[in-house]
Amino acid sequence: MRYPLDHLFASKHFLLVELRRLPHIGSDHFPMLMILDYQPGDSADEEPRPGAGDEEEAEEAIDKGNSNN
């Protein structure tokens, strides 16, 4: 029984072009080739913005931390 332990994580800005297993190299891991294509689209230049309530939650955490000192 084999379980895939190796992973590749990429953001939505990358598209998978090719994925293949390479020849055995004597390891218990399979050598893998992953070719990705970077396609940022319109969202690459967007600045992250806090969600609803994030700023209030951050202020509360700061106040709570300050009151513990």
C-alpha cells in the first residue's frame, strides 16, 4: 500500500502545465516533475484588505494583551 506524502502547494495564480513521476532513484519517495505557469490575472496587484470585524478584533486583542501586563 502506498500513500502520497509529497505535495506541491501553489496559489490560484499558477496553472498546472505538466505533472509526471520521474524514474526511480532508490528513495522511498518518488521524484516528481511539476511544471507550473504563472498567470496572475487582475488579482495580482490587489492589496489585501481586512475583513468585516478584523480591525475591531485586533484592537480587542491588543487591549487584552495590554491589560495583562
